[in-house]
Amino acid sequence: MRLKGAEGLRVVDASVMPQATAGDLNAPTLVLAERAADLIRERSLTPTSDAPLLAAVDWVR
């Protein structure tokens, strides 16, 4: 996501996807941008054991 020829500039857009989705590209592009921001700031993902449970406790499949 580094831009060649420009120091310190990053670009995130749908062109970095290896294969485009069949639907709208807005949501996947936002996810890429969020992940790129985490990488630039050297943030790591929350371990799954520490991740909050987002489903209702009484939810039944």
C-alpha cells in the first residue's frame, strides 16, 4: 500500500484485492483501509480469547 516515488504516503483502494467481489466494493474496501491503518500504527488484532461475545447468550441455532 506504499506509493512508489512518494515517501510516507499510503493508498488503500479496491485495486489491492486479488479478486473483485461480485457485489458492492464499499464494505470490503473499508475493511482493507481499517486493516492498513492498524498495520501502519503497528496495532495487532485482539486475540480471540479476549474478544467480546457479540451473540445473545440465549440464542439458539
